[in-house]
Amino acid sequence: MGKIFGITNQKGGVGKTTTAINLGVGFGHLGQRILVIDLDPQANLTSSLGLKGEDFDFSVYHWLKGDAPFDQVATAVAGIHLLPSSMALSGADIELSSVPGREQLLKEALFPIRDRFDCILVDCPPSLGLLTLNTLTAADGIFIPIQAEYLPLEGVKFLLETIAIVKRRLNDNLQIAGVIVTMFDSRQNLHREVVQGIRQYFGEKVMESFIRKNIALAEAPSFGQSIYEYKADSIGAMDYGALCREMLRREVLR
């Protein structure tokens, strides 16, 4: 059965959605069968691939509630399958809070289809609400993008506390599968010092392939493309390509 990975950090602006897109498409280029789930009500991942939630009759919201089957919601784009998000998801935390087993909804919805994929990536909202809790309950592992700055590193402790609680109460298989350093600039002393701190804390979980600052990564979403389609010879494409190969080499997806 395909491995499920949440991509999460409650701190916004750390490259979470960029990482979800370019890991997913990058794995697809390497022959993996990939499903990416946009579980963020802001739908930034969906729009970054040139799609809009309102263009679809159904979104991940309807699939999660059981109102639409997977094949009516999923769409093929950039060599992967995508469950698009929409504004309908914005009220999910409140609407689903009274549903019995509310933290298990994603896990139950994924069970019938996870063997169709080698890897399922879930782009979480930048909060620790019910949607993120569903991801942590369903996931085999978590990828944590951390910007090479002090404050994003400081904020990770709250996520780690939540992971520990979920592991203890809901999903004892949950692991940190990888920590991804983003927006790195080797010329800045602060960045190098922050990376040292990240490595001291997370050890071998830190990926050796850093994602360097690159304007093309910021531009690609406005063209509705992953970095590979937008500018295949850019630093961003090289870095995410190297990260995908490193993860396969480490057998993270197995």
C-alpha cells in the first residue's frame, strides 16, 4: 500500500506548498505513482498547478465528507493525481467537529484507494486544527519544511508536541520522515547557524539536499506550473530534483 506523508508546519511562508508540489511532480518524473491532496482551504496548491476549486463540481471537501467518490474528485495534472481544494473546505474544522470519529475521516477515505499509489502527499493548512489532525492520524510520516531562519525553527516545537500527542493517542506508527531546509542562503551566517541547530535537534532526519533561495520557485505558481515545467534549468528545479532522488535513495517511500 502507498505510503502517506503529511507536509506540515503551522508557520506560514516556509515553502510548505512549494515543497508539496515539487516533491509530488518530482517523484512522478522518477516513475512513482503519486497522489497529492490539497487539504488547505486557501487552495494555494490547487491554484499553483493552474486549477481553481470552483472549476470542479466536487473538491476534497466533498470526498472527505463521503459526498463524492475519489474518481469524481481526483484530476490528473503534471503527471500526478490531485485532489483539489476549494473554499468549501474553510468551514470543515467547525462542520466536522461534531462528526463521530472526526479525526479518522481522512484515514478512512484513503483506505480504499491507497494501493493505487506509491506515495500520497497531503499539503496541510498552516495551523494545527482538525484537518491537520486528520493528516497526522492517517500518515505514515511527516515532512517538515523549515525556513533557514530563527523564528520558523522556534515555532516547530508546537508541531512536535502535537505529533507526540497524536502518536501516543491516535497513530503510534507516526514518524518524522524528513526535515527539509528551505530558502537557504549559504552566504548568510544566520542560515548556517540555524542549520546547525536543526541538525543538532533532528539528526539524520534532516535531508542533505537543501532548497536554496530561488526566484523561479516564487514565480512558477503564477504560471500554474511546477518548477520543472516552469524552468527546468533553475536552481529550484535542481534542488527539488536532488531532494526527490535523496528520498528515494534513503528509501523514505518504502
